[in-house]
Amino acid sequence: MNWDAIGALGEIAGAVAVFASLVYLALQMRQNTRAIRGRAEQETVSLQQSALQPALNLRMFTLERSFNLVRCLPRNRSNSIAQ
């Protein structure tokens, strides 16, 4: 084996290493993009929930108050009128 053949093998090995590192970089970028999108979606949902929370609390307060008012009413009006 002469020096030219060894140099050619070195160039081939270097090209394979560069290609492998580019593939690894592409996979890392894809994974990072997915993670960023997931965090953005999670943040969006969190912001929507925090924006809707006061309305939900008011709705629950209104329903609870209505339920309490209904519970205070006489259960059987015919019995309460007859007494």
C-alpha cells in the first residue's frame, strides 16, 4: 500500500465522519424543533387556561349559589302549603 492509497482512505474516512456528523446534527435539530413546538403548545394552553380561569370561577360560583338557593327551597310544596 502506498501513501496515495492511504491518503485516499483517509479522505474517505473523513467524508464518512462528516456525513455521520451531519446526520446526527439533523436528528438533533428535529428533536429540538419538536421540543420547542411542544413547549410552545403547552405555554399556549397554560395562557388560555389562566385567561379563562376567572370566567370559570365565576361560573362555578354562580352554579354553587344557584344550587344552594335550590336546596333552601321546600322540597314538597303541597306538604308545606297544607301545614
